[in-house]
Amino acid sequence: MSTHAEEEMGTASPDSETPSEQSVTERLSDAFQQGIKVVIGSNRKPPRRFKTLIHGTWLGHPLHPAITDVPIGAWLLAGLFDVLWLAAPSQNQWAARGAEWLVIVGIVGAVAAAVTGMADWSDTYGAERTVGLYHGALNTLALGLFIISAVLRFTVGTGMSAPAAILGFVGIAMMLVAAYLGGDMVFGKGTGVNHTAWEAAPEDFESVLPVDQLSERTLRRVTVADVPVILLKASESYYAIAATCTHAGGPLDEGELQGEVVQCPWHGSRFRMRDGKPITGPATFAQPRYDVRVRDGMIQLRRR
């Protein structure tokens, strides 16, 4: 079993660090993650509706990256308006007004992005967790600067001041550095990507198991074109989906079967066996589904 699985299931590997060996950053991350999980309901029994909502399971796509476009776009445009206002204050009062409201829109979007981002980060570990901590810290600082900037914009007589604009420029710089770190998490470390995206998809049915070797309502791991698949027999029906969890690559065949729903042993994502659809986050992508047929006493599978 991998170290990741051992950490999630509460066991320790021989190479695991003891609390005294952890860095300050790691101990802070541990405490922060546990606090987030309590708030969003990660440790509660399914369906964990709030957690599922803010991960974007209902959307079929991670919610956090979609929301981050709001503060990034709003604050960059506010910065442009600030430049126009500073270049000609008397002629470009419209730019001052526009920047005020764009900063507010960005703040609202940043708060929503922070909530969804913390939920996603609470299920990370290792290097991606450390980068995510810095990513979140910089974005939080940027949000704080824009809140101060907004206060100055709406309390200074003209609704605008040079210090407010300067705070906004510094906030934009922090936001862009944080965005770079966020990109590194996704493209460099694979955080939040579909972990089944590159699996092979055979065109023809492939025999995987004799019918008499599949017990009723028991998850069975088989391979199709060297891809791990979990197979389930429920009454007279057969279901098969990819065994690698789309969220973080967890082994679904080691998970818990609840009726016709399988729960990942790593982060608790739950998928329907009949169609692979995620019904509980943090997973947002569906499991690849396999067609099942029986020929000459053999169960045969083909990826749909």
C-alpha cells in the first residue's frame, strides 16, 4: 500500500515522519487541514452535501478554478482603470468609479475562491500541499490589500486615492505570483486533474474472469488492456468502472461498497457503479464506465 493510502487510512509507513520530525510548515498544514475538514464536513458520514457542493461534484468540474477567473479578471481590469485615472484624474473620473466596483466584485469572487480552494487543498499531501499553502497565503494577503484599498476608495472624498491604487497594484502582483503557484500545482504536480484521462480504451471486448469466480455484491479487481477495473455483480446485473479514482488515483477496489456505490479509501469520494458518476466529493469527474457481457462462461469488458 502506498504512503498516501496509509496516511489517509490512519496507518504509518516505516518512512513516515513523526510529529517531532515535521517542519513548522507541515505541522501548520496538518492543523489547518483538520480544521477545514471539520468545517466542511469531510469527517461526517455521506452525503456530505456542503463538501460536495464546494468541490464542484455537481458541476462535473472542479469549482475552484472556475471561480478564480472572477477576482483575476476584476482586479486586473481595476488596475487598468487605476492607471487611466492616475494618468488624467480630472478627465477619467469614470475610470475611478469603474475601479471601485471592480475591486468589490473581485473581493466577492476571491472569498468564494478561497472557500472552494481550501476545500480542495484539504485533501492534498506532500509537495502539492506545501505549494498550496503558499498559494493560499499569497492570495489571502492580496485579498487583504484589496479590502483596505476598497475602504480607502469609498471613504476618501473623491472615492479614489493614489494609496488605494498602489495597494491594488501590490495586490495584483501577489495574486499573479499565487496564480503561478496554482498553475504549478495543477500542471506540475497533477492536483485536481482526472487521474484516468490517459488510460487505454480497448475497442473490442476482452475476457477478464470466469462467471463462477465473481461473488455476489463483492468488488473484484480485474484488468482490461492493462488498465485496472472494478467489477460488481448485483443480482442479474454486472457493473464495471475504472479502479483508479479520478480525484487522486486512489484504489477503489480497496474501498467500501455501500449498496451499489463504492467509496474511495483515500478521500471518501463516492461513485455509482452503474454509471461511474460521482455523488460525493471531492471527486468531480466520473469514473470511466465499461460495457459488460457474458460469453461462453466468461465475463467480458469493453470501455464505453
